[in-house]
Amino acid sequence: MRRAAGKEHIAGGRRSLRPLVGVLAAMAMAITGTRISVVAIPWFVLSTTGSATQTGLVVFCEMTPYVIVKALTGPVVDRIGPRAVSWSADVVSTAAVAVVPLLHVLGLLSFPLLLVLVAVIGAARGPGNLAKEVMVPEAAERCDVPLERATGVSGVIERLASTVGPAAGGALVALLGPMAGLVVNAVCFALGSVIIGLLLPRGMGRAEAPAAEAGDEPGYWQRFGEGFTFLRREPLLLTLIVMVSITNLLDAAISSVLIPVWADASGHGPAAIGLLGSAMGAAAVGGSLIATAVAHRLRRRATVIIGFLLCGAPRFLVLAFDVPLGAVVAVFAVSGFGAGFINPVLGALLFERVPRGMRGRVNALGDAAAWAGIPLGGLIAGAAVTGVGLVPALVTGGIAYFLTTNLAGLRPEWREVDRLRGPRSRSTASPERAAPRA
């Protein structure tokens, strides 16, 4: 029975936090390594080719498989369990990332081969990240930790990793070169797989056994269709997904291409890339901590809109003008603080509205749709810089960010953000009632 399984962590009246600590630690490793590679790979391509277009192409080749494979992995995560998927994906990521510096040292790393390797990295990262996200609610239940607290801590760890990663990546690239950053990235993925294997119980997150015993186990495409049907009937989630998809495209454009090109053109170098990422990440940690404590008292709609106003357009516009580096860092810090309030609200909405047994499928489809713009972000930014120059590309990106977040916030579905909050949670509803089988 589920209740008995959920109490396995209690021994002698003492509570073990090992499952939750394991999930969060593995998540920290994966995010830290990924943020290091976000600095290392674009700077390697830009410094060796001098082409913003090729830099954007590398990002496109990594993120396109990420989005596609992540969307298709949801039913698999629900079926075989997120623990097995996370462990396997981290092992593949370790091998793919480690091959890049090895081939570079041997003089065998051509640009087409680099594109293939980053595509493999992206295809492995998608399922790995999805599996870790899905395990957070169950790990919290197994450890008797309130879900709000677990998701809040998860957000803080994500922000911390996003702070440490760019700083470490910028320092490593500046001191030892981009390949050193990729070596550390591979080590992070390897540690993540070890943590998952040692700290998390086998079968964690797997589908319930009674359905399989009754011979009513749905197939892959039936599971996939159930997740798609559920999202199609949720106008609020669809609106949020479209908005986040566009903002993610713009975020990818500025982080993967526009900031490296700005750092190169301004003479600040790769250390400035890490400095901006760390300033924004550190402020986002503070914002996430405050949001964890007080977000339940704030109006969700206003919180999300104001957060996007702070974290969006100002970053683009400050880079478009010739201002001191200190002013740029300050603007990025304010943007990070605003960003820290966004994910706790959006995460609460997701857990409230998605049944527990469908989180793998729905999260996979929602995340894939929200991330669909990321592969295009670097590609569009590279083409824009090549075609019209850095400053026009930055100004256009800032205006697009402002319009996207404000126009989405005016749609009628957003009224549900505040109206449907409260003690009732749709995550407690049965999958059959919330989303009829496709």
C-alpha cells in the first residue's frame, strides 16, 4: 500500500530526510554543471570561430533535442519511475560532455561533430531534469515535509546553483579555458548519478501496481494522449505556457548569444559573463527565500507580472547602452530578485492543478512547450546580431519581453490565478476525473 511505502523512512520514531536530500542534491549538481557549460560552450565557439551565428547554432542543436525528448519522455517517467530515468540520463550526459574536451585535446573536434555531441547532451538532459522535478513531491511526502516547503527549498537550490554555476564557469573559462569548464560539467553529472543511485529508494515515483495487476495498464501513446488532453482543457496553464515559451526564447537569446557578444565587444571578457550570472542568481536566491516565506500572502497575479517586469526588459536595455559595468551588474541583480518570486507561484499553480499520477506526462508536455522557444533563441539572436547589430537586437528583445508578459497578464484566464488558490487542491483529484482518458 502507498501509505506503508511512504512510512518506510521512519525508524525508531526518527524521520529520515534522505530521499528529499538526494533529489535536491542531484538537482543541484545537474543545474550547476549545466550553468557552467552555458558559459563554456558559447565562449568556446565564439572565441574559435568569431561567429555569432555559429554560436547560436550550437545552442539550437543542444536545446532542440532537449525539448523534443523531454516532451516524449513523460509517459516513460510515469511508467518506469523517475529514479531510473534520472540515473540513466546523468550517465549519458557525463559521457557526452566528457568526450568534447577529450576530442579537442586530440585535435579531432570539428564543428559538425561538436553539434552532434551537444545534441546528445541536450537529449539526455531533458529526461534527467524532468525526472528530478517529478521526484520532488514524492520525496517530500516520504520525508513528511510540507510540499510548499519542499518546492521552496527546491527553488532556492536552483537559484544557488544558477549563481555558483556562472561564477565558476566564468572563472574557469577565464583562467583555464572553456574545456576546463566542460570537464567540471561532466564531473557534476557523474556526481548526480551517484547521488541518485545511493540515496533514493528503488522504484521511487513508479506508477501504482493495482492498475497493472488488473490488466488495465495504459500504453505509451494512451498515457501521452491523457497528458495532452489534460493540458488542452486548462486555459490558464496554456496561457502561462505560451507566455513562458516566449520569455524563455528571449532569455536564451540574451544568455547564450547577446551577453557573450556584449562581453566580447565591450572588452569585459568571459569573467563579466559569470559576474552577471552570479549577481542575478544571488539576488534570485534572496527573492526565492522571501517568496517561500510570504508568497502565500501575496496576490499571485500581481506577483508574477511585477516579477517579469523586473527580470525581463531591464536586462536587455541596460546592455544596449554604454554604461559602467557596475550599473549593469546592479540591474541584473534587481532582475534576479524579481525572478525569484516567479517560480514559487508558477510551481504552486502546477501542483495544485495537475493530478499526482499525471505529473510526469503533464510536466513533460508543459515544460517542452514552455522550452520550445529556447532552441530558437540563440539562433534568432545570432542572426539578429549578424544582420542588424547588437544594440538593435537588444532593444527589440527588451520591447518583446515587456509586451509578452503584460499582454498575457491581461487575459481573462489570469483571474483564476488568485480565485482558485486556497486549501482545495486539484492535485488530490483522481486522474480519471481530472483528465478523461484520450
